[in-house]
Amino acid sequence: MVRPRFFNRRKPMKEFSQSPPLFLTARQLAERIGISAGQVRALAREGRIPEIVVGKNTRRYDLDAVIAALKTKSHFA
């Protein structure tokens, strides 16, 4: 059996200079920063932390962006 030619032409994976972004649910983020999931959602609703809308009712949070936002807005600092 002969393999198709495109299998031999794979490009190497992109290398990240830093670690790739870590997207978390509200519960996971809450555990990491020490607040409740409801508080995470409230902070996002108020615009104090950035959120990523994935679907109609699905949100994800970038850990690095959230920590940076909390430090600059000094809500918890």
C-alpha cells in the first residue's frame, strides 16, 4: 500500500516563545485565584476581567490576561 504524498510533507509544529495561553472555566479560574465562580462571572460582567465567548452560554478566561487585569485595576491587589 502506497501512502499519499501529503503525509511526507508535514510541516513542523509551531514553537511558542512563551507557553500557550491557558483558557479556564469560571470554576477553574476561581480555584486558581481564590474566589468563587460567581465572583468570577460578576467581575467579567462588570468588565473588570476579560472573557472569551465560545458559544451562546460558554465563557472561557485567559489566566494571564485575568491576572494582568486584576493587577492593573487593583481590585484585589
